Amino acid sequence: MVNIRARVPFKVGQKSNIPADLLSFNGLESGKEHVAVIFQAADTKPAVPLVRMHSECLTGDVFHSSRCDCGEQLDETIEKMGEMGGVILYLRQEGRGIGLYNKIDAYELQSKGMNTYEANNHLGFGDDLRDFTEAALMLKALGLNEIRLVTNNPKKIRELEENGIIITEVVGTKAHVKDGNESYLKTKASHGKHRFHFD
């Protein structure tokens, strides 16, 4: 059974000025150290909370890589939840589940002309190996069976619903276009069926 292991306050955001709580969990069978970041004690309020499942992306989240939009999506969500409350589930599923080194191998193939999905397939992986079952268990451990999901990705919607989470609203993130990620975003839209919200 998944339950909360520890809960500690800290501040996040680009200026480290947004109060939140950081939570760890017991009982995650994968052994992955997924965490939750909760803003304005959203798990204790009667309103249905905003929730984003954000899969770890070292290159985007930390180094703000030109190849993706992950860091910008995370920053956007932190700002939104700092104002409105919410929960980020930060999931240790680097590279759509293939791991960091394999992702770098995929980057090398992308530099030679493959798109993000073709590169993963060439390396012997499926399009998206992420599993959101444990995310649903984390939400249930927080007492959150109904959520407003922040995503552009239909896979996340489908898998949460299959695991008993009721999604009352889907809130999209912006399309963070920059030099180097245009092809990546177009491929996510055309192949992965992501729904982007352009400014």
C-alpha cells in the first residue's frame, strides 16, 4: 500500500520564493523515488485541485535544453500553482521512460535526422514507456480521487482514468516554442497527439 513517508516545507520556483511542501512515499513497487510537490495545502482543501504529472527531464528541467519544452512547462506549472494551489507529481521516468543515457543516444540519432519517436524505436524502445499507475496510487494516498489535470498528453488522461482517478477538467499548458524544439513539438502533436495551446 502506498502512503506518505515524509512531508517537509520548502520554497520553489525560479526565485525560490513560492511556498510548497515536498512529499516522499512508501510502497512504490517500482523502487523509483517519485515525489509530490503540494502548493497551498491543496490536498486538504474541498476544491478539486490542479494536478500535473511531470516526468523527470534533467536536460530540460535543470539545464533548460533547447531540444524540449519540459523546463518551461514545469516553470509555468509552478507559477500557476503558486497562485492557485495544486499538486505536482514529479516522476522519475527520464526520457519517456528509457533513462538518461539512452535519451542522449536518442538525441544523437535525432541530430542525424530522426524524430524523437523514430530515435527511441531505433534503439529498441517503444514510443513512450512511462507508466502512470504509481502516480494514481500517489494521488489516492493523498486522498485525491478527483482532479483537474494539467496536461497536453492524452496518454496521461487515459492511464489515470484507467486507474480510477476522476478527471473533472483538463487544463493545457502553453506551447513553449524556441530555437531547436520546433520539430520536437510538431512531432509530439502529430505522432503523440499532444494538444498544444499557442500564445
